[in-house]
Amino acid sequence: MTRTYVIAEAGVNHDGSVDDALRLIDAASDAGADCVKFQTFRADALASRFAEKAAYQKSATDPAQSQQEMLRQLELPASAYPRLIKRAQERRVEFLSTPFDPMSVDFLIRDLGMKRIKIGSGDMNNAPMLLEVAKAGCEVILSTGMADLAEVEEALSVLAFGYAANTEQPSRARFATAWQRSAVRASLQGKVTLLHCTSAYPAHPETVNLKAMTTLAEHFGLPVGYSDHTLGIEVSMAAVARGAVMIEKHLTLDVGRSGPDHAASLEPRAFAQMTAGIRIVEAALGDGRKIPNDVERSTATVARKALVTARAIEAGESFTAENIALKRPAHGMAPIAFWDVIGKTAKRAYGPDEAIDPP
């Protein structure tokens, strides 16, 4: 049984409070998550003062506020990260974060020594960021929201170029050339996990297209998971049933709080229900072999039938469709032998409901 890796996306649901960030780590651990993930950014480096908020952000926050102003309220100080990492270690969940600007990439990798980086859908085409992370040798979880297959391939070509420690001057043409080499593509194995994603908050089920996970897996030969922005827990469990190796879902302490992501998140109790449901789905998936398991073997004897006599039969009497019956339990010949017995002579006398001996 393959265990699905469950990421609790705390994101910015701490609303800039270190204490709430610590509480989110505790909640993620209590809910059975394998990992808790935050977002690392400097508001001034992430958005210009002219950047508007997305529609869902306007509805959840002050619509007159700029995106930069909103983000500034959601920053966590660099000094908080050692505390957060320590708490995650104590609670036995992996600590991850998504960087949104070059300084944040450098902070996570150089200062904090993180070996795995999550790249959000908004930076999937951010080639300089992808290259920097790959050159550092970090594992990458790459969300693919808003992207088509060609864009995913181009992002992977940048990562492969970086992992291969290519000394050539980076360029789009050189990324494409490197991608043609199987040895370069092979550098992604064990390093990159793709996350299928619909970049809408919330995402409606009809926009999810879980079958695209299969397309990604077949086209790139990489493990594929699902970053879930739908309401509820059903779609995440369905993604696991379709082979997702990783599930990412937003976690909040209170969906009613004012903030960009709370409304599309799960509270701790619902997150725990999702995690428990995922574990049930995993157990139900099995290994794919179509064979009876141990619990079925005992049931088969009771539920299946065998060839028995429909009435008393004398020795030397011929077996016919009238004096043979198919009845439980399955102690005797299986029903497939029915036609092999018809016309044969009874070698001994039988009472009613006796299992017929093989001819």
C-alpha cells in the first residue's frame, strides 16, 4: 500500500501572527498531516504598488486595499522561522514553505538549509526561480495550475538544466536543447513531484479535471499529486483513488476569519476527516491483483454452490438435469462441471443433497 503524502497548507492563514502560525502547526499534526507548509515572501518584492487583488481576495478582505498592502499584513518575520521549524520537528511534521521572490528563495535554502521547496502555480513559469532552486539541488514540488502541457514541459526543462549543473549560459533555447537529452530528463527522477491544480478559490468540482493527473504522469513519468482548492474533502479523496501520491489542502483555524484564503480552507476537524478518509481509500486501493483474499476464501465456501443430488439416486442410475441440483455449500464439484456429469452413471447410491463424486 502506497502512503499518500498529505500537506496542510497553512499558507498565510496565520494572518501575520506567529502564535497562530504555531497553532496551525499543532493543528496540522493533530489532523494527521505529514507536512505543514507556509508561504515566504516580502510584500514589496512580490507585488508592485499597482497590483490589484484577485476577485476572491477582494471579497475576503478590504476591497480598497492594494494587493501589496494586504500581503504586507500577512508577512512572517524571518526571526519566526526557527521557532516554526522547531515546533514542526517537535510535532513530527515536515516544515515546508513556498518562496515568492529571490530573497525568499535564498533565505529558505541558504539560511534555513531547506532541501525541499514548493513552487506555487503562479511561479511555475518563473524560470530564474526554478533554475536557482534546481542549481541548489533541492527537491521540488511543482504546482501546475493555469498551465498547459507545453508549459509544464518548459518548466521541467529549466529544472532539468539546473539539476544537470549545466555551465552554459541559460536561455530558452538551451533549456529546450537540454530537454531532448534523456540523461538530462532523468535528473528529475527522485527530485520532482508534479501537483495538478485548478487555480481558483474556491475551485468548483466541474473545473477540477482529475483525469489530467494521468496525463501528467504518462507524459512526464514523474509522480503526480493534487493541490485541492475545492470546498469539502471529497475531491481530495477522489484524487487519491485516481493515483495521487500527494495531497495539498489549505488549513485554517477558523473559516470565518477575514483573510484571502480562510474561506477556501478546512478547519482542523474537517482536515482530520479528510486525512482519515484518504487512509481508508489507500487501504481500499490494494495492489491491483485480481485474486481472492483471505476473508473471501471462507465466504466462498458458504456463498458458492456445488453439484448435489436433487433426490435419492440408485447406484447405476444416470445423472440428469432433473436429479442434479446446485446448492450451497461449495463442498464438492463446482457448477462448471454440470455438463460433464450429465449422462454419467452413479457409481454408488446417493441420498438427497449429497455432493456428487467426480466422474
